Amino acid sequence: MKAAFALMLGLSAVLPLQAHYEVTPFPKVVQTGVPIVGLIASDPHALVVYRVEVPAGAERLLVTTSGGTGNIDVFVRKGAHPTYNGAQTDYSSRYPGTRQQVRIPTPEPGVWYVGLQADGGYFGVQLLVQTPVAKGALVQPSFDPPPGIYPGSVTCKIKSRTKKSVTRFTTDGNDPDSGSPLIPGSVTLTGDTTLKARSYGQTGPNAGQEGPVAEAFYQVRPPGDVIDLVNTKTISHLASGKGGRHLFRVTVEAGQRLAVQSEGGKGKSALAVLFGQAPPTGKPVKGEPTVRGASRVVIPETQAGDYYIALDATGAFSGRSLMAAVAGDGPDLMPWAEALRPYVSVEEFDPLSCEVQEGLIGEGQRRLLRYSTEVRNIGSLDMVMPDPHDNPFFEYHACHGHYHFKGFASSRLLDMNDNEVRTGRKVSFCLLDSIRWERGAKTARKYNCGSQGIQAGWGDVYDSGLPGQWIEIGDLPAGDYQLEVIVNPDSILSESNYDNNVVRIPVTIPEE
């Protein structure tokens, strides 16, 4: 893996993304009454936030998920994003499975946020947000095709859903008013556009009344624009009319394994992958070097250089995601930045607790920065651990009843100038298969605390509530810092690549 490519892995959680790489409008705007289908979370802990505008006079806000497989939690909050595990939310639904519902009577008008959190991942889920108003009242218009990221210009129709009304629109981000232009048969968007529309009553009980504003964000890439991919990072909300094409590029070394997958949403698309140049369009030619697939392509042994990936619209599609995973010839451990989710906690430790008995922390009250650690094996082979008995790199934890690999992960807290301000202890792990993050990986768990390891395409998760998942910060002043986590810090375990073993994310320490 090239050094620059590895560097992007470590910095992606810290630095702002460049134009046309930030291809996931966050949060995505939901059209009320228009379902979003085919939602997928390959990341077992993903928290995806959606934005909805609740109009004045709404009788209720109804958020429903259904269909598909897996487990999903729903969090709804007024005016701010719900946070992980619903730590900050106004309403929630957390039953087993994908069928969830949040019903809020007479919601306050304005912006609300809906968070969908995976509990082990989900596949093929539908999200429907409804804000019914009094019978006969003006309702929000809808947009077709739905918002997303499009390759080249997109022609959009704005549809009124209220009889005896006219609908006006804007493309400059401002709310429409009575002087805004009437909707035409269609609107052609050639650049990133926030499209807004509202209906005005002409006759009957709504005469002279204005309805709620509908909003949608469309991101339009220039034709032929190429997006550079970051290893195992998903790009979401891709869309296209029939015949359109999204282009991506990934840089690899020789002899690696490249797996590309597209999933989610609705409609039809196909993948084409070619070394050195964009894959040709049109029907495949016998003997050409392009590798094609409906939703997944694997190059078992790569050449050194750039591979180009085309996501072609064989029919119109929306809500699609794409990921490229580059694996060396062997296991390759990488900490997952999105899973860290740090927070400050003040806790009391009993002298007889496992944490104190095992020397992880002193007794009494302690102020901690807690965080979760998720380590993914993005390599082509399993990370197989040796027999821990009589092995100096393992230690037996009597409190837990099994062996841990010594010093598997370390952490420290830095200021914004990269100066170290606090150091965490090296934490020992019992390595096992916790989550399956790569769709092509074997489906059955193989490793556990009795027979340790991490399969290719799987990851091990140590939750923030577990012993040692902290940095003791004491009286550290409030302010902005960086949390750094390193896996396999002493390079004791053999990996195909050590350049991606470090991750940093910004954190803010609050006042005590």
C-alpha cells in the first residue's frame, strides 16, 4: 500500500474532505411521505442521521422502519442530532429486529433529526417519515428523482400533492415566497443545488394560505469526475438516471486483493473495474481486461498502480453505496475511527474490583476519557493467534477466566499541536470475531477467547464500558484535543501492512 494511501486512512477522521469527495450529504434530507428503501449498514455500529422539516400544524410526527433483516434502533430529536446509543435523544424505539416506530403527537414545527443505529448491521430496510396535517390542509411537495449524488446534470420534477393550489420553487437555498417562480415541467440541475418548494392555496378553504416548505439537496459531479477512494470507507447516497456513470479510483501495490461492492437503495446498476484507465462503456467485448459484476468484483492479485471503478446505471437507481477494500497478502489490522466515540466519565473504583486488582487503575474516584476500540482485519488472511499457554506474550486474567494478548492496543491524548498530554496504559485483548464488516467474508464466527484470532473481513470490538478502555485525564483543562489509538504497537503480530495501525480523532474535553 502506498504511503500516501495509508496516510489518508489515518487522517480521514480528522481533516475536512475535498470538494466532490464529500459525497455524502450529512444528514440526508428525508421527504415526508416518501419512503427511502434498501437501506444497508455493513458497519455493525453505524449511526446514520436524517433530517426532516416538520411543518406547522402537523398532527403528529411518525417515523417507521420496516422490512429487510438485521437489527436497528431509531432515535428522534428536535433541533440536534441524536447521539450514539440514544445518550442524547428525545424519543426512541429499540425493539429487536427492523420493525421500529416512533410516534410524536403535535410535534413542534421546525427541523427534527432521525438517527438509525445498527445493532450488528441491517440490510434492505425501509425508512418512512410522515407528518400528517389536518384533512384538506396544504402539504409539502415531493421531488423525483430523489436527492443524492448524481454524475452530471439531473432533471428533477417537483410534484404538488395538494389540489386547488399552485407550487413555487427556489434553487438558491432560500424558502419560496409568493413571488418565487411557478414550478415548470422539470428543473435541470447542473451543479450542487438545494431545491425548495411550497404550495399556495388558490380556491376553497386554503385560498390565500401557504403550505410547508419541502427541501432536497442534490450533489452534481462534473461528467467524468473521478473520486479517490479510501480503503474500506463507504461512499453513500449515490444515484443516477439510466445510462449514467460514477467513476472512482483506488491506488494499490502489486499482489494485493481488491474487492469492490455496491449495495443498498433501489434501481439497477453494474460494476466494471479496469487497471490504468476508466472501463469502456457499452456492451462487454470478449477478451477485454475489464472485470465486471452486478454488485461485487474481486481482483485476486493486483498490479501496482491505479484501478478505476465504474458504477454504471443499467436503470435509474438511488440510495446506493460503494466500498473498495484493499488487502495485502496476509492479515492486516486497522483500528476503526468511527467506532471510538469517546466521552468523559467520573467513576469510583473499589479496591477489590478487577480493574484495581489487575493494576489498570488506582482505587477511588477517577476522571476518565472512555472510548471503544474496534479492530478490523482488512487483510486477505486470518490473524491466527498462537496457543497462549506458557507464552510470554499472553497473560491470564483471573477476573475474566481467560488469557489476553499483552499490549494489543495503546492510546494517548495529544493537544492540537501534537504534544502528548496524557498517556493510556497498553491494554491486553482477547482477540475474537465480534463483527463481520465485509460482505464477502465467511459468515460464521470462528475465533473466541478459547481459540483466539480475527478472520479476514471480521473485526474485534472492545466496548467503552470494558476495563482499560480509557485514558485517565484527572484535572486536565477543558479544551480541544486529539485521541490517538494504536493497535499492535510493538509489531509483535505479523501483518502485511503496519502503516494503518494508528488512528487519530479530535475530541473536546468539557468543563468539570
